Amino acid sequence: MLSRPLAGCLARAAAPRLLQRQPPALVWARSVAATDSFRYESRDEERLVKTTLHELGSQGEDMKLSLKVYNFQELSRTSLGDVVLSRDTRYQTLKQELRSSVDELSPAQLVAAMVSSARLRIQDKSFWWDFARGVERHTVKTKSGSPGLHFSQMALVLHALGKSGVKIKDRFYYRTLKLMLHCPSIWTEYDMAWILGAMRRRRLRPVNEETKEHQLWAQVQSNISANLTQKCHLFSPQGIAIILYEFARIDLFPGKVVWKAVKRIRQYLPSLSDRALVATAVTLAKYDWPEKRLLKRLSAEIREPHRFVRMHPDMLVVVLHSYAKLLVRDVPFLQAVTGLLSRSCDQLSPRSCSMAAYSLGRLGVRGGVWQPLAARIR
């Protein structure tokens, strides 16, 4: 029989061996390590992503489909894209469940899922086709013949498809736009802007008069131009600016309504968003129309302190490029932009650097802005 001191020594010697035989304690930590590697913009965004993915992982089997769509929307409102979120298996499972349950989604849930997919920059073509077929089942393939989606929802679907950059077949655009042409008078200004943007990104241009698809593209554009002419006084300046921008991008002139539209934009210029201001400058440059009163007020509005500190340098470079194409030398605007570029050249992309150098050279600008710009280009 062993004495107590000898038994205690044997127990202490055997303790490390018992600990080594236990299963590793890091198995659970490895399953959630994917979210720890994400780069978040804020603590709130990190908490939102981790909470949403935790709910999907713990309640995924019992969660209602509407709540899954809601969580998908919440993830799309973050700065993380599909490529980053796909590292987590819970997000991949959510995408697969939504894709397999397209037939069970309501029209509103279907539109919300497609808009969220565009925000997440999903590039899977088969994924988009499944949702496009779901939209067709609610619009052009209904038993009653009446669509289950409003025209604004259809236009939003087209906008989401165009924003995603995924090229699905033209027949989806043809069927959807043909249905929307039954009553083009109820299109809103944002519907028309979304339609023009989707057609521009998908390159749906009427160039052949003999094909029915190109005839339909021409009818859509003519109806949008007619609506803009008839309801310009009712449309918001924001919507008018985006519509004119889309027309300018596809090299189409909507008619004499341009003068009326530009006058309305000039009157309500402070109410426009930053993107609408940039779009207005690009529109004038595209039409080669140096409307001096609008350009003067535009530069003054951009130089407002609350707006100037908010705009990204790339946006200011686009406005500067538009002024250079029109050969309009606005000295206060040039001083403000060159001062910002000399301090923030490291934030510019290579394309923006080239545009800035071209614009400054065309306007004959000299000074200290060239040295940091040249260093950035090198």
C-alpha cells in the first residue's frame, strides 16, 4: 500500500498526461474565425454582421423565409461584398436557401432580394437567372394576365440587374419592358431613370429598325422623352438631373425640354444630392453646352463647406473634367479643387489622376498641385 506523499506525487505526474488526452478547446473558435478576418468600417457594422450570421447559424432551420430575406437585406447594407461574406458558410447557406425558395417568395420579397443582391455585388449568373424567372412568373406568366408587381418594382428589378453588371439574356428585358409599355403614362421620374440606366448598362440601343427588340427599345426611349416633356414641371429636380444624365450617356438628345429642365434644376440646385450635381456637370459636358449661369451656381454650390468636405476627390475630378471639356475656367472652383488635390492625391485612383492631369492641363492651371500629382502617377 502506497503512502500518502508517494500517491500525491504520482497523481501530479499523471495530471499533464490526462490534460493532453482531452479534446482541443479551439474547435468551436475555428468555426467563427471567418467573421474575425473581415474588415469592418465601424463597430456597429461588426456587431450587425456577427449578430445576423449568428442568428442564421443558430435558427436557420426554424427561421421563416421572410426573416431570411430581411437578414439578407441587413447584410447588403454593410460595406462588405459577396466575395468577403462568402468566406462564412452561414452566408453561403442563406444564399442557397433563398435561391431554392424563389417560387415561395412574394413579389415584394423577390424585389428586395434582387436589390440586396445588387448591393452585395453578386456575380453568379445562374443565381440572377433564377430570380429573373421568379419575376417573370409574377409578371408575364400569370394565369390572370395581370402582373403581380407594380411598374416601379419592375423598373427597380431592371435597375438592380444593370447595377450588378451580370448580363442575362435580352428576352427578359424585352418581355418586361413590353409589359411596362402598356401604360407608360404612370411611370415616375425614378422609374424612367432606372429604365434608361438598365438599358445603358446592358447596351440595349435601337440601331436596327427591322428587329422587334430594337423597335421596342426605341419606343421606350421615345415614351420617356414624351413623359419628360409633358411632366417636367411635376418631376423633382433630382429625378430630372438623373434622366438627363442617362440620356447624355447614351448620346441621345430628348428635345427642347432640355432648356426647361435645366432651368428647373438651376432654381432648386441646393436640393440636389452630391451625385446629382456631378451628373448635371457631366450632362452639360456631354451635350457640349456651356450654360454659364448653371455652371457658376454649380461651382458655388460645390464649394459650400458642408458639401465640399463631404464629396470624395474622385467626384470633384469628374466635375473638373466636365469644366475642362467645356473650356470653362472658374477660378474659385479651380483654387478649391487644386488645394484639395494637392493634399489628397493619395486617395485618387490611377484613372482619376489621369483625368485630373488632363483637365488641369487643358485649363492651363499651374502651381504646386503638379508635384504631388506626378508623384502619385509614378
